[in-house]
Amino acid sequence: MSESNYTEGQVLFEEDNHKVIWLGWEKDEGSGAVQTNQYLIIHGSKGILLDPGGVHLFPRVVAVISRYIDLDNIETILFSHQDPDVSSGIALWLGITNAAIHISELWMRFVPHFGLVDFSRLSSIPDSGGTVSTSTGAALNMLPAHYLHSPGNFSFYDPVSGILFSSDIGGAVFPKDTHYLFVDDFKTHLPIIEGFHQRLMTSGKVCKDWVERMRKNRISMIAPQHGAIFKDKAVDEFLDWLSNLQCGSDILSNFT
């Protein structure tokens, strides 16, 4: 990946008036913070921002977004779950955009702990999920992904691009000084996702259920909140692996 991608991001999909953008990484991750991905969907002139990240990422993510869209044109911000690496910047994003915020109804009472005082633009996502749309016609499906790992967790599916934004599902923990945007060889990638999923995902039953529901959609890419993006044959390879994974309560004796 070229050095400019670290600061400028990369377009993952573009067709007619629809664009999906990965918003880059920190060039220097020496702080020890977990690496995260942020994504932006632009349909016509309006945007949807997904899992914009924690406070320390805010200046960089704002700068990258501004290369693609005016901040006033971000209509919606989606939070897949409550973790601080996803949502601790929520008050800052409300301060510089006019966007409506969507987060699981389970986590609405926890949002004030991130310094939020204005709740007028917050909408809760019901456990069953739903659809969120822009004024220009983009529709994003909010799909339940509970207990993977959060009990109030969602994946987001873009029917136009076929990209599934999977939250922590599919996440990887890169070794120091190792980064790549796409999974080219699933077997090589597996060692850096296996431990993450075994520890954080609740059970194999929950994983299998999610895989079966997600496969009802046409998936061109799986874009997790951590690590590399799955595309082409790596999509099915990952889903096959996850549907047979023993994790969480299945292997509880490993942690006691």
C-alpha cells in the first residue's frame, strides 16, 4: 500500500453517483491504540459515515473526509456498537456535522459517558435492525449481529456496492509494522484473526447464525472495523471458516 493511502484513504467502489471510501489508517501507530477502519458512503451529494472512531482519530478522519465531501453533507453517522474505538468521538461529530446519529437502543443510556449533552439527533436502532436512507436515495441495511462481540451489535450492508460492513467480525490484529488493505491469501491471514475471534465472539452457534443470515445478501466485500478487507474468494473462505469456528463459551475452559 502506498504511503499516501495512510492519510488519503482509498475508493473501494464507484459507480454512477454511488461511492464507498475506506478512510485510511494512522501512519504511526506507536501510541499502542488498536488499529481501526472508518468508512464513508457517498450517494449523490450526501454521505453516510460508519464507525468514525475514537477521539484521538478525529482530526485525521475529518481531514480525509473533507477530501471527498463537505462535512455539512454528511446526513447520517452509524455506530455498530458501543466500544470507545468506535464511538468515543460522538460528541465531536455532532459538533461539526448536522448528521443524525444511529446506535443500538441498548447503548443509548451509555452515550452520555462520552460527554454528549444534546440527544435531539440520536436515533436508536431496534434489536431487529432496519434500514436507513439518505435524502438522495441511498439505503443501508442495519443487520443484527448481536453477541459478536457486543450484545447490541450491528453489521451494515450496502446493496449497491454489495459491501458488508461487519463491525468487529472479521477483525484482525496486525503484527507490528505489518499492514495490508485486502486479504490476498486467507490461509496466511488466518493466524492474525483466529485468536481475536476465539476470545471475543460469544459462541460458534452465534457465528453460524450470522453467516447464514449474511449469505442471503450478495456480498462483494466484507469490510471489518479492524484489519484487512475480504474480497473475491476470501469472502467465502472467511464465511466458511467462521461458520465452523469454536469460540467464546465453546472454549471457556481455555480461559479458566
